[in-house]
Amino acid sequence: MLEDIRQISNPFVRAITSGFFLSTLVTIPASAAIFLVNLKNESTYKFIVYASMVSATVGAVGGLATGKNKSKASKSYEIESSATDWKDWRKFVVDRKVKESDSITSFYLRPLDEGILPSFIPGQFLTIQLEIPDQPKPIIRTYSLSDYIESSPYYRLSIKREPTPADTIAPPGVASNFMHDRIHESSIISVKPPAGKFVLDVNSSQPAVLISNGVGITPMISMAKAVSLLNPTRHIWFLHGSRDGSLHAFRDEVNAIAARNPNLHIVYCYSRPNLTDDGNYQHKGYVDVDLIKNVVAPEMQKLTGSTIADYFLCGSPAFMDSLRDGLRNWGVSDNKVLFESFAKAKSKKSEQAQDLTKENDSIEIVFSKSGKTLDWNPSEGTILEFAEANDIYPDHSCRIGVCGTCMCKISEGEVDYEEAPSASVDSGSVLICISKPKTARVVLDI
Ligand SMILES: Cc1cc2nc3c(=O)[nH]c(=O)nc-3n(C[C@H](O)[C@H](O)[C@H](O)COP(=O)(O)OP(=O)(O)OC[C@H]3O[C@@H](n4cnc5c(N)ncnc54)[C@H](O)[C@@H]3O)c2cc1C
């Protein structure tokens, strides 16, 4: 009944209903009792009238107060449910835009609906959607969360401006340049909730080695901050490679965390330092396995009594390939090495596919929503590349099976993955950015 009264939003109606309810509750049993014991005198009648008035007043006041509590309760419920229900695009306002280095700028995003932000696991990313003029459809990209603060009112993304690759006439990166040039404080962008499996278990006591170069530093800051905040006795080595100080984002921020946390050990490597960089880096050259063997491992042995650690890699594809191979050759098992790539490296498999002739392995792909049935052969790459080459533009972002944006339903046939998807794939669906047809006919809901 109390719950029912709380449902009444008008405070006067709620007060009257509640007063009437309590007064009835007191008056009827009292009258019945008096009738039964036959106490029919003037003071008994007066008592019933007073009891009825007092209970009506108490009920009315209670009804009003209940309403106040309800308002608060429902507001917090709405806020929490708006955050819990967040599955698709949600609008965020750019609260601050901060230049971090010559090429990286941070964007602090707060939800337009002012609801709470779900927490995330350090290492996860956000998927954003940008309406960019002259682009045929919204551009979707993924960016790692680059900060970690408990109960933070914002998420931070830190984005590197992608220039035209050297020796090409290709256009510069669409989303990153748009973010740098056209997104400012108070701009609004659409964002999907934190996701990703490149995550660090903050509670583990195992030493961790965070290894990055360039903009690959972003998830590492989040990991280093989370551990320093929540599990500061854990030893973390923070290895970062940059060409020089002008491109080294977040140096002061990471140094400040290390100044507060003696168990965060920093090693910066500059491959071509400037004269002004003196004192800002520990090693000249690249972050490589020799550095881990000769610098990190002895220190780790001394401090923790072991050299067993969890390794986290994020950086350019060549950098990660060389570190993964180096760690494996040094005897680190693959399950101790977690990595995230921001861009697609040309796989050996697709290079081989380029050599196959068009006549071989002709396979039919039906793009049912687009109404196109097309012949595919291995030289035409992934299903996403093939679709784009035929003027079909499915949603996608990472092109490496990490973000899940390109997931679509498959109603006939099977696909082969170039590499195991990192994103979760729903049953009856496939990721087209890293897959090719396996059967003679594949029907996709695109
Ligand atoms: C999980 C994940 C997390 C990420 N986190 C971050 C992060 O924290 N910070 C960050 O900066 N990035 C991050 N990225 C990368 C980011 O998602 C984008 O890929 C990146 O910003 C480039 O997008 P863009 O639209 O600017 O470039 P695109 O337009 O996608 O172009 C990419 C590159 O290809 C070149 N190019 C364009 N067209 C051609 C062509 N025809 N031929 C040859 N080259 C061409 C462009 O010049 C550019 O250099 C992350 C990626 C993933 C998958």
C-alpha cells in the first residue's frame, strides 16, 4: 500500500489519500471495538473523532514526506538505470580539450544527460561516432580510455593526429584530424560504453610490465594510475618509447604518479633525443627485449624475488611484433603477454592472397540488405574490404577484430578468421573486418 501511495506523483492527492487511508485504519477498528464492548458515551465518541483527525493529519504529513523520499529514490534510480541501460550511442559533451604533445590531444567527455558514468577496467576503450561533413556516413572509431580516477565525472580520450603516411598521396586520417581541428570544448559526440579485453586485473599481485610506444601509451596510463590508486604495493614497470621529448605525451603526468608511488618504475627510451631532452629519458634507443632482460629483469628480481610478470604491449604493429617475438624467444609464455594493436599490420596471409589469381576459388557473397550478390576471391581481402570496394559501407572501426563494430548476422555459409577475434561475437554473427568466406556461398545481413 505504501508503495502504491508513493506512485502518486501529485503531492496533494498523495497527502489526502494517505490521510484518508490512515484515518480509516484507526477509526474503523476503534468504532468496532467500542461497539463490541458497548462503551457508548460522549467521551468515547470524542476520542474516536480526535483519533480520526490525528491519524488523518499524520497520514497526510506522511504522504507528503513519502513523496519527498520517493523523488530522491526515483531520481537516483533513473540516473543509475540510465547508466546501466547504456548500450548504444549516448551523447557526450567535450568538457575540456588539452594538448599533450605535438601530435596528441586529450578530450575530456562528460555525459550530456548528466547521468553517472559506469566505471571501466583499465585498458578498455570507447567507441565514438562522428558526423563529418563530406563523409557518406558517420565515422566510427575506437579510442582507449587514458585516465583512471575513481567516481570520475568524465572519461578522457587522447588522440594522435594521423598525418598522410610518408611517400603517399593518401588523405590524412579522417577522424583524428576532425577531432583535432573541428571538435572543441562544448562540441557533442556520440559514444558507446567502455569495452575491450585488453585489460589489467588491478587486484593481482603479479608484477606487470607496461610497454608502449607513441600513442600506445594511452591504455598504459589508465593501468598505471589504477594500480597506483587501488593496489599500490604491486610493482609496475612503465616502459615507453618515443622519438624525442616533443612527441612524448603525458611525461609529467606519469612522473607525478611515480613520485607518489615508489613501486611504479619508469623507463623512457628516446630513439632520436633533442638536446633539450637531457634528463627526461633513461635510455637512448628503442624499447626492446634486451632492455627488459638487462634493465627490468634484474631490478624485478631484486625487488620481488622473481622475474615472472604479466606483460602488456601497445604500440605500432612492428614494435609489438618485435617485442612479442623477443619475449617468446626469451621464454615468456604467450599467456603472460597481452597486447592491443591500434592499426592493422599487413598480414602474411593477405600478402599471400594477393598472389592468387582471380580465377581461383571464386566464391559468392550475398549482401542481402544492399541487394548485391558478388563473386569474391582471395585477392580481394576481407569481407569488409570487399564490401567497400563494391560501394557497400558497413559500420566498422578498428579493422582488427577488437571493437566489434562490424559485427553482422550470417544466415548462410561460414567464414574463416585471419586471426581470432578479440571482440565478443554473438552466435549467428561474424566480424567482417578480419574474416573471409570459407564456404562457396555466404549470406550476410548487410
Ligand atoms: C582498441 C583501439 C584503441 C585505440 N586507441 C587509440 C588512442 O587511444 N589514441 C589514438 O590516437 N588512436 C587510438 N586508436 C586508433 C584509432 O581508432 C584510429 O584508428 C586512428 O585515430 C586513425 O583514425 P583516422 O580516422 O584518423 O584515420 P583513417 O582515416 O582511418 O586513416 C588511417 C591511416 O591511413 C591513412 N590512409 C587513409 N587513406 C589511405 C589510403 N587510401 N591509402 C593508404 N593510406 C591511407 C591515413 O593517412 C592514416 O594515416 C585505437 C584503435 C583501437 C583499435
